[in-house]
Amino acid sequence: MKIIELKNLTEKQIQQLLRRPAIKTSDVFEAVQLILQDVKKNGRKAVIRYAKKYDGLKNDEILIEKKELIAAEKKLSKDLRKAILTAFKNITRFHEKQKKSEYEIETMKGVKCWRKSIPIENVGLYIPGGTAVLFSTMLMLGIPAKIAGCKRVVVCSPVKGNEINPALAFTARICEVDEFYKIGGAHSIAMMAYGIEDFKKVDKIFGPGNQYVTAAKSLVSIDPDGCAIDMPAGPSEVLIIADNSANSSFVAADLLSQAEHGEDSQVILITTDKKFAEEVFLNINEQLKLLPRKFIAEQSLKNSLIILIEDIEQAINLSNSYAPEHLILSVRNPRRLINKIINAGSVFIGNYSPESAGDYASGTNHSLPTYGYAKSFSGVSVEAFMKSITFQQLTKDGLKNISDTVIKLAEEEKLQAHANAIKIRLQK
């Protein structure tokens, strides 16, 4: 990681410094487009071909029967089962509070309006299973889907060697998943978005994935034949704001916990103390030696920074400009800064709130906007699995009361048919 003093940089250099590593998209999008078109045209035949090529599928059966999940689940250790159930409980408790309340209002005499929230009927969940099987993502997506009341919840996750991960099988069962398909990659996104012979398409796809999955989600979301997606996505990231009250080994561990996600992940430390920055740097090198995913973390650290600033106010401004997926505040009296944070996916407050707590079990969702999208997107929630419909009902008196207003506005916009829809009722 490079250590950079901000005071030596111009405004233009600071903006350049905060730019994410460029994502190579042209080749990826071209390859993914071919896969999407193939699945669109050839359906199940194409999906099976890609699943055998990329997922190691041994036969032509991609649906996992519930009895297979139950059999796999039996291999789960008691300790891991207990940990998953604790996470399940915490995530459920937090997300249950997110259900939208209904309301009705009389905007003027005789004019009633109300809003009703309705679950999306068919949703698809993508659970990564490449370099790591992220069964925690099953909890983060499956729980809000069920709380929302989605009628059909479909899961796609690559299963290497046809051996279903016991933790993944267990989380799928407790989340009451309706269908589980042992495929991944762009072809699974295509299947969910377009449907195939024996699979009905979904209405919205959720979940993180590699660059091919991300490209596929982006493309199906702009295809009239495709479907909606949860949010645009990029590589994982964390930004930590720390002063000399922080623990350098804690901060180093938090930076590495995100760096090990992928080679294109980015981690940033912003601190007021040069000595502390050097301590963190040394701690990172020591802790890195012990990580099984050392190589991945090392590649990520090449994209990463330690930035020295003069005060915490400047650090908050930098963070808001960067809009991190995860923001950790390891400073004195961190809660005083909360109201100043306007762009972040999820915030972790104080020395004892590691980002990994939110990734697994504190209760908040770990499916968050990355690559600066925290400026305009929220993380996954129960509301993301729902849509709202508005209703209105006017009495005769209500129509009379609002008629002059509507006619005037419609005629001003030269939309005479709109005005006539009011006038014809008044004449009757």
C-alpha cells in the first residue's frame, strides 16, 4: 500500500487519487453478450452446455431436489449450524422492521389517495460459489425475500463437482427457497432473466458475482426481454477513517478482511497520524503472511492507499466524495460524525465494530452499492423485494372540488383530452 500526504496534492490530483481501478469491460461484455444471445435462442440446451464447460456439471440435471439439500445439510457441524442460526435470527430481526406501512390520506374533500406495498412475485438470487462459497449471501437475500412475501424465490449457485456445500444447503432450507439450480456465471443470469423450456423467468435478480455475472446483470437489465436487477455493482471496497485512538492491528485486520475478497477489491485508510499509518502498514505485512488467500489480498493492496490528512473533517469530505461500500469510523467520539456522512453503503462505528460483523451476523445487509453507487443507491432491503402501487378514489363532490385545477393545468400543457376527461363528467 502506498502512503500519500494529501496536503501535497492539487484538487485535480486528489480526484485522480480517489478513482477506482478501471474495470475491463469491453472483452467481458462482448463474451457475455454472446452467452446471453445463445441462451435466448437455444434455451436449456445452451444453459447445459455452459454449465458443463464452466461449472463442471456432470449430467443434464441442473435442479437440486430438496432431498439433496437435506442430505447435504446433514454434513454440517453443530457449531456452524448454531452460528448460522444466530446470524439468521439477527438478520431477520433487523429486516422485519423494514416492511412498509400502508397509509391513506384525503388530500382534499372527496379525494382519497392511498399506497399499497406488494411483493415482487418471482425473484432470482445469485449466490457466488467460485473461489469462495458465500452462503452468508443466501441469508442476506433469502431473508428479506421471504419477509417481503415473494411467491417464488429461485437460487442459482455453481456447485463444483456436484458436491453441495452443507452450509449453503442449510441456509437455503431455512430461507425457504423454492427452487435451487446448481449453475453460475452469465448463463445462470440469462436463464433467470429470459427463462428456458422448463424454467419460468424471474422479475428481478439479486446478488453479487464476478465481472461476467456483473456484466450479464447489467445487460439483461436494459434488454426489453430481460428483467430488473438490484443495483449496478463493482469490486468490493472499504474505507477506514482513523486517528491515533484507533488500534493499528484492528485497522490492518479490517483492511485485509476486504482485500481478500478479490484481486480487484480496493481498501483505503485515511488517518491524521503518520506514525499510526506506519504501524498499520507493518501490521498488514505481518497479518498478510498468515492468510490462506494471501495472493488475492496482495493483488488488492496494489490498488489500495493510506492517505494522510490534517483533520477528521477533511477525512469525512473525502469519504463522501468516494462514497465507499463500507465505511469504518475508528476515531474518538465517532457518533459525532454520523450526521456528516451522506454517501456510504454501510457504516461501522468505533473500534469494536468490524466490517466482518455486518458481513455475517450483526443484522444489517451485506449486499451493498460499490464503485461509488452509494451516492444514489441503497443496500438490499425488504423494500427492494417489493413495489408500491398508488390508488385514488374521487366522489362526485371530490371531482367538482378538483376539476378547475386539473382543467387549468391540462389546458396549459395543451393536453385537451385530459381536460375533456374532467369536463365530460361534470356535464353528466
